[in-house]
Amino acid sequence: MSDLFHCDSDPGNRPGRYAPSPTGRLHLGNLRTALLAWKAARDRGAPFLVRIEDVDSGRSREEWVEVQLQELRLIGIDWDGEPVRQYDRHGHYRDALQKLESQGLLYECFCTRAEIREAASAPHGELPEGAYPGTCRDLTEAEREDKRAAGRPPALRVRSGGATVGFEDHICGTVEKLLDDFVVRRNDGDFAYNLAVTVDDADQGIGEVVRGADLLDTTPRQLWLYDRLGLEAPARFSHVPLMLGEDGERLAKRHGAITLEEKLASGMTADEVRDQLLTSL
Ligand code: GLU
């Protein structure tokens, strides 16, 4: 089965958004992505929303929420309404899981990370390296009972049926991905990013998703979810280049001043940082 989504159309005045995870200070690459998302929305006269992606309860910290919002304000970004918190939206994610469940699209997966790594390193037809090979897809109810009794909490995966999902990214062009059975609820009980982001972008009526190119690969999974959940997908996805250090590697501490705070401490103004970021592409 191959699904091609033609989602490179005009988002009109449907909102744009930036969705930081409160796991630390935003670095300059995050701020550049945020500026591009904000500018794209404002240039077409659309609302701009900020959503706090604190769905990963182990890594999210309350103290970073206000720090990140302040960094966004300092760099000149404004937004409409109060930022939405994923923490407040668990009921919506549960409803979405229910919808998938009622279509027979979910199964429990008891594999540990190590087991998945091992199984995924063996060749499995066309599936890309690291993809989940479907170990728990066809467990019998008795086998599942055994695993539950052994005390392993299950994650929930979708039956993607080996679908290939393609779409037209506004910046990166055609992207195609053979889906594996990806996780929608983790075995620690947290909802997975792909589920939450799909439900949220749909509920907020997002017209254009502007985000870092490191997430390009996640979009086919989300498009599959939009389709199965009967939700309207954003009109356009624009995955912007990641900011790299001078050595061409992904921005990291060893590259020197990589946060707004460090740039301000070095004597630059926030406006100068912003101008530098916007001309750095
Ligand atoms: N929360 C993600 C991040 O901070 C961004 C997700 C998205 O924009 O879809 O990298």
C-alpha cells in the first residue's frame, strides 16, 4: 500500500506554531527555527501559536517553560493566546488512541530497547535499519498474558501494515518513507510525540508546520495518523535546515556561545542576535 499526501498547498490564514520541549534552554538553532516559523505565519497575516511539548514527562522540567518563553520574547517573537500545554491534553490523546483501537490498529509491545536493537539489526525485508520488525504484532492472547504477568509494561504500537507514505515538503521536496509499527504510547505510560503532535496540530487547525529538518522523517508517521484518525492535516510542511557549527556538525556546547544568554553575555543585543539568525541561512 502506498499513500501519497499532496500537502504543499497554501495555508491561507490558518495559524503557524512553534512547539518547544521544555528540556533546557533553547539554543540558537531552535531560536532560528522559531523565528522562521513566526515570520512565515506573520508574513501571511496568520495567527502564531506556541505549544509547550511537555508530553515526555521524564525529560520535561517546569522551570524551563518560562525560560524558553522569555527567550522567545527577547528574540522578538510574539504569539496569540496562552501557550497550550500538552500536559493538559491527555484526554485528547486518550480519545485518539481509542479511535485507533476501535479500528484494530493498536497492539501491545513488550520488547525492551535492547531486544528491539537486536531484532532490528537483522535484515527484515525492506524495512530501514533500526525499524521495529514487528516482534509483538502477532502474539496470541496467552503470550500477551504471560508477558504482562512477568511484569513488563507494554508500549502501544500501530499496525501500519507496511504502508509507504510520501509527501511534498515545501523546502525539502518529495519525502517517502516505509513505515514501521511505531509507538503511540510508551511503556512508561507517556503518549508518544507523533500521536500528541498530530492531535494538537489538527485541533489547533495549524496551516503550516515549520520545524527543524531533523523531524522530516517523522512527518510520514503523522500523516498516516491524520488519515486513520480522520483529522485534517496542515496544508504545508516546511522543514528548515538545522543550524550547524563551524565544523559542519549539529550545534552543541563545544561550539561556544550557542544560547541567547551566552550571546547577550558576550555583549550582543537581542536584536543583533535576531538579525544574525535571520541572515544566517
Ligand atoms: N517539540 C519538538 C522539539 O522541540 C518540536 C516538534 C514539532 O515542531 O513538531 O524539537
